[in-house]
Amino acid sequence: DLDLSRFEDAVGRYEMARALALYRGEFLPGSDESEWVLQKREAARLGLTFELHNQMAGFKERKEWRRVILLANQYLRVDPYETEVHEMRVEAARRVGTAAELGRYVAAMNSSVN
């Protein structure tokens, strides 16, 4: 269950560890699919993925490849089909990852586009 106000506060403060700890999937699972619920779900997902992407881009600029991988892994739990994030993770793994890690990430990227 998502405490939406605490989650929104964490995202607003760029506290991704806290936001990820609070994000447990879609808001009000099993609810009546009202327009309000759908909007809240989408806003929570977009807020989280937007900030994760921004932080990944910053870490990529600073060549902090392990952090790129860590955030990409979290991002892809929320949106497993985001091609750009898969590509960033593979790029980072090519620089600092093991062969097995790189292989898993390439396979995940390939299966996400098929």
C-alpha cells in the first residue's frame, strides 16, 4: 500500500531511496478504476520514473556507472519496456559490470523490444 503524500514528498525532495521504499506498485490496486485513481496512479509512476531518469543522466555525466545501473534496475521494475533505460544500463555495464551482468542486461533489453 502506497502512502501517497509521503511518496510525493520524497519525489519532490529528490529522495529516491525513500520514494522507492514507499512505491509498492500501482496506487489502490483492485479499486474501481475511477478517473481519479487512474490519474493518481499515472502521476505517481511518472513522477518516480522522471526523477529516476534525471538522476541516472546526472550519474552518467559524472561517469558513476554503478549508480546508473542501480537506478536503472529500479526504474525497470516500474517500467520494464523503457528502451532508453535499458540502453543506459547496458552502456554502464559495459564499463563496470561483469560479463554475466552485461549478458543479463543485454538479454533483458532484447526481450523488452520483442
